[in-house]
Amino acid sequence: MNTIEHWIDGTATSAGSTRTAPVYDPATGKRQAQVLLAEASDVDTAVASASKAFEAWGDSSLSQRTKVMFAFRELLVKHEDELARIISGEHGKVVDDARGEIVRGREVVEYACGIADALKGSFSDQVSRDVDVHDFRQPLGVVAGITPFNFPIMVPLWMHPVAIATGNTFVLKPSERDPSASNFVARLYAEAGLPDGVFTVVHGDKTAVDAILDHPDIAAVSFVGSTPVAKYVHERGTAAGKRVQALGGAKNHAVVLPDADLEYAANQLTAAAFGSAGQRCMAISVGVAVGAAGDKLVEILERKAREVKVGPGSDPASDMGPVVTEAARERVVNAVARGAEQGASVVVDGRGLTVDGHEEGFFVGPSLLDNVTTDMQAYREEIFGPVLAVVRAETVAEAIAIINANPYGNGTAIFTGSGEAARTFQREVKVGMIGVNVPIPVPMSYYSFGGWKDSLIGDSPIHGPAGVNFYTRAKVVTTRWPHTSTSAAGFTFPTSS
């Protein structure tokens, strides 16, 4: 049995870990490896290495840091196919989707390659007689990331390139369900010339998470995951005096108006709902059909859902792979059953799907529910699987009210040919990321990613300018170089004279 170790001080190591967790192949349902689970002492070892590395890395030049980032970016390109297959083999998503994840994460590396521009301070000359003011930003020290299973490469890449490029050292605690991608990245960093200890991987469960949140030498923690855990991380981390980025769950709505191209809208909703088996924090899980769009939209969605080819992620013919675990599969099956019990129309039922030759795999097909109401569990809960619930609304105003009443506010979209409707929607909806005829409006790396309401705990979005600010702190320096060695000091409040 292959054992996946930690990566500490530039090498793979078991440290003091004795506990393990299974790592499955979701396509077969079989255990393919085991991953070590860190104890608090292992986190101490990792942080000690990162703290020592920060002494030199925190003082390294911008040229040195960006040189590493450029080399790291090229290695991600070179090893894209190998990395995509590692992701697919542990997560279950199709290889092409894994490649897309790598590309979107690599965009943050490219942003980090230009970190010198993002770190430029400002200078004000002669703010008072012979007085100048300037500011600059410095790294925090050792920072950490706790990341989910659904994007084992992209979400960590939203964090560590910016953190490292701004001069910090980084400790990553990835999901124990698909841990191998993180160790692969650690090896690429080493090949790119990153000094030992600057990037560390500690695998683990809640024991490791709590040790990270409580550790006095970790200055900041970034987290992406479910809302209940995001609230826990934010509360415990801030209580320990840390900066915390905590991105939570979602229930993303796509509004379809009667004037939209329904074929186009249905295509986009199908991909956004069922891509990656619905295991995306920006997946569309609710379609809001407005007025006369409803019946025709559901008719097209049914056809397209039935056309989705479900199979192993390694099969180029597959559109959608399995979900990550048997527990995830059962959650989806139960969600569809509850929807039917509570009165939803099960238009497409993916519960009974099996894949030839992979009967023990964690497969579940796309499910389409119609006539869902906002009091049903299929609407209220984050299912995190390939289930699209269709809610009916009479007007755009009613659709906006439905979205605004939902506790989540991560992403949303509107499909329409009306600029007036789109503008009204984007101004009035209480959601952080909005798409107009775009189903999954994930911002580019030079913007920041973050929702509203229960989708973002606290006020720190991730990557882009917000990421730079999160991993650094500002200093403002006021200087005077008097012409003579003696200068009178005033006892009144200084002015700009």
C-alpha cells in the first residue's frame, strides 16, 4: 500500500505520524493508497521549518521571488498532463476538467510573477516643510492554508503563490481525500529553486487543523470549505490572534428570462450543474425559470441531462466522473429522494446509474428536479453533487427576491437578451460574483474571489489585490532631513505648514 507522506523542510517525511486515512479511486471504489495524518507535534515541526526559512525568504529580493514563480509556472505547464491524471485518479473528475483546474490555478501564479507591481508603495513629497511620506508592505511570516477536496490544485494555488511571492512561508493542509497533488506541487517548487521550508505540506484531519489554528507562530490562515467549518476556522483562528480568510459554501442560482436563448442557457446550466459531478463551490445548483421560460427550459434541460456521458475520469469519452466518496454518493441519492418526498418533480433521476466495469465506483447520474420550492431541503441544503433544482418565478423582481432571501451569496448568473434586466439584476442582487450570460463567474486572478453572506465569513476575499493585502501589512514612514543640526520643536499639534 502506497503511503503519502508530509513534505517538510524540502523532503518527504513521515515525521511522527502513525495514523492514516484511506485514499480511494472513486471510479472503482477501491482503496489505492493511504495518507498520513499529522499530530500536533508534526505541525510544530513543519512550522519550525517554515519559521527558520522565513528568516531568509522574508528578506529575499523581488527578483529572486519572481524568478522562482516564473520557473514554477513553466513546470506547471510541462507537467500539466501528469498532474491532471493524479487529480482525476483521486478526485474522480474527468482529466480535461482537471486540466482546466490547473490552468485556472496557474493564472494566479502568473499574477504572482508580476507581484512587484502589486507591492509598489506610494510616495508623497513635501507634505510639510522638508517632510516626505511613503508607504510599503511587508510579509507576515508563516501563513497556512486549509483546502477542500473539490479543487486539489486550483484552490491551494489561489493561496500559496501570492503568499510566497509577497515574502511569506506557507504551510498547506490539503484535503486527505485527494492529497497527492499537493506533494507533486511541492516537488515542482523545489525544482523551481524555492528554498527548503518555504513551502510545506502537512496532511491531516481535525487534529492538524486545530494545531494550525492554535499555533502561535502562524500569522494567518486561509480556508475554503463548508460554511459551518468556515465559521469554526474563523472563530478559532481570530481568537488566537490570526488573520483569517474563510470562504464557505454556496447555493448558486441562475436566472433564465423568457427573452434568453434557451438552448444556449440550457447548455450553460447543464455544464455548470453537472461538470465535476456538481462538486464545485461555484456550481449552479438552482435554475430560476422566469415566466414563460419555465416549461421550455425544463424540456431542453431534460434532454441535455440525459445526454451527459458518465464514466471514469480517465475515459476521454466521459463528460462527468464519479463523486469523491461513497458518502458523497449517498448524500446525493438521499437529496433526490427527499426532493421527491417533499413534492418536487423528478424529471431526470440519476440515482440508479451504474457504469459497466465500474459497478463499485462512486457513480451517480445527473438529476433534474422541477417545481422545487424554497422550503424544500433540495433547495435549502448545499447538496454538492450533480443535482439541478428548478424554481419558478413570475418576474425578475421575484427571482431577485428569491436569491436575496437565500443565506448564501457566492455566485449567481442571469441569462437574458435585455441589458436593462441584466443591469437591474447585477445592481440589486446580494451576491459577490455575478455572471451575465456566464454561468460560473469566477473572476480572473487579478481580481479577487469572494462571496457575500454565509459564503464569506469575515471580510477577506482570496487572491488578486485582496490576497496581496491579506498576506502583507503596511508601514507608513514620515521623514524629515533638516538643513541644520538644530531645529525647534513645537508643542502644538503639527500642521501642514
